[in-house]
Amino acid sequence: MRDKYGVAEDKYCYPGTDILINLLDIKDADLLAEAEVAFTAERYKTY
């Protein structure tokens, strides 16, 4: 596992991962990135 945030264990990440704890409870980096893109695109359309 790569250390995205420069710490071995971060209290803001799911245990054993470098995925930030999120409201969608997504623990897969690729799936979380897709969700972030979708939410950002939707938000961009509202302006």
C-alpha cells in the first residue's frame, strides 16, 4: 500500500488503507475517485 498522506496509520483513514473516511463509506480508491468526479460534475452544473 502506498502512503498517500505521509503517515503509516492516519486516524482519518480507514484502517489499513490510505482512503479517507467518507460519508459514502467507499473503501476502494478507484470507486471513490469516480464518485468524487460525479459529485463534482453535478455540482458544477448547478452554477
